[in-house]
Amino acid sequence: MKMKTMIEKIIYVVFTLFIFMLLWKITSAFWEAFVPWNYKTDLIGIFVVIPAMTAAAFILSSLSFKMIKNSGGKTSVK
């Protein structure tokens, strides 16, 4: 049982990193297009945007894991 829990946590962290990288790429595209470059916007990015993206990645990852566990492997395709 311990090995199953450890593998589950590793998959959770990898999935969270994948979501974070996806959010990073989307945010960087919008950031370069719409935000002027100066030290104030860099500080906003470091202290506000990156922690918000990290929190969003963990929230989305945990919600997706709950949905997968609740489905019990059942699919809606008939």
C-alpha cells in the first residue's frame, strides 16, 4: 500500500509540473504581448503572478485527481 501511495504522489507532482509549465507558456505569451517591460512589472510577475500560477497548478491538479478517483476508471463512452 505504501508503494501505491508513493507512486500516486509522484504522478501528482509530475502532473502539477506539467500544468504549471502549460500555464507558464500561456502567461508568458500574454505577458509579452500586453505588459510593458520595466522593473515594476517584473516585480509584479515575481511576487504575484508566479505564486498565483503555482496555486492554480496545484488546485487544477488536485481537482483532476479527485475527478479521476471518483470516476473509478469508468468512461462515459458507450
